[in-house]
Amino acid sequence: MADPLKPQTPREQARARTIEQIIRLGREHLALHGAAALSLRAVARDLGVVSSAVYRYVESRDELLTLLLIDAYGELGDAVEAAVGSVPADDFRGRFAALANAVRKWALSEPARYALLFGSPVPGYQAPAERTTGPGTRVVIGLMGILDSAYRAGKLAAPDAAAVVPALSADLEAIRSEMDLAVPDALLARGALAWTSVFGAISFEVFGQYGADTFSARDALFQHHVDILARVAGLG
């Protein structure tokens, strides 16, 4: 991998610009045709080159999908981190709401890219974990970080006495260790519920699952969900 601090040669700069153009065109094709119909040959036509030329920059449709995944995860992660960072560090409920609203705002403005990240799998494509796991976990790591900070500050309300079964406890311990969290099992499990519920509500809206005539006050509905989920997660 090239050293990001080392000045690029003109050839490297030209290659980087071409790959940026390919990703931009890939976004457009994704919005028009969907991920399953994405074609590197079609992208090459719009780029004004023969398909054999574009393969020197992006070797396959799967590689283009991977680049689009990383690009979308990165943009979503940046938007979420900026929104959370604008809220005081000790306003844990406000930071949770900022995270949820930032995901929704991005999803509604980029439905095709949201579908690539969180919709149906693309037939025949398997995202390479070594390249996509890091970018793809930024939002959940941010959410768990909010809960962990609230817990360490003594601001995370204790859940009810419902026991966590041993099999689930083992999973939660692995997450706690990987993310260096202090949050105990019951609160971490509630955090997972808040995480999946936020994305579930957003997916219902992005994919039209509510129906055209149901819930015209979508903003109010989502804020209601966020308020309830904040309490479920122990944020008061």
C-alpha cells in the first residue's frame, strides 16, 4: 500500500483521479439500476474508454462493489461522527439521538447506497471482510462508545433483572473485549436492541415498508422511536 504521507507521482495522481471517476459513475449506475445490475462495462462506456482499459483500474464488478461499499460506509461514518461530535460529550442521550438522526438523514438522501449496505445481498458477491469490516462497523462502534461512556460516567440506568442466558453472555463478552467496553451484559444487550431498532426503523422508511398512506408524520414517528430506544438503552 502506498504511503499516504509520500507525495504521489503524476502517474499515481492520474490513476487516483480515474478510480474516483469510476466510483462516481458506479454511484450513478447504482442509483439507476441497483447493485445486482451493476456493470463495469457500462461504467467504462460512460467513462469513455473500452472495457479492457477500465479493468486496469478496477479488475471486476465485485471489486467495484467493494469500492462502492467502502465509499458509502466511509461517507456514512463521517456524517455520523460529525453529528455526534457536535453534541457535548456528557450529553449521552443527545449524542445517541444525533447518531440515529444522522444515519436516517444519510439513508434518505442516498437510498441506493443505503440499500447496498443494508438491503438484500447482491447475488454472487461476498464482501471481503478484511476491507469492509472496519468501515462497516464505525456506526455501531460509535453507538456502543456512547453507551460505554455513559456507563463509566454513572449515567446509564440499570435495566430490569432479566437474566442473560450463558450463550448470549459469551457473545457479549466477546464484543466487550473486542471494543474494550465496560458495559455489563444486560445493558450491552439493550444497546444491541437500540442499534438494530434504529436501522430497522430507517429501513422500513427507505424501502417503503410503511406503505404510501401510513404515517405521514415520518419525522415525528422516528423521533418517537428514538426517544423510546434511548430509554430502552438506559439513557433516560
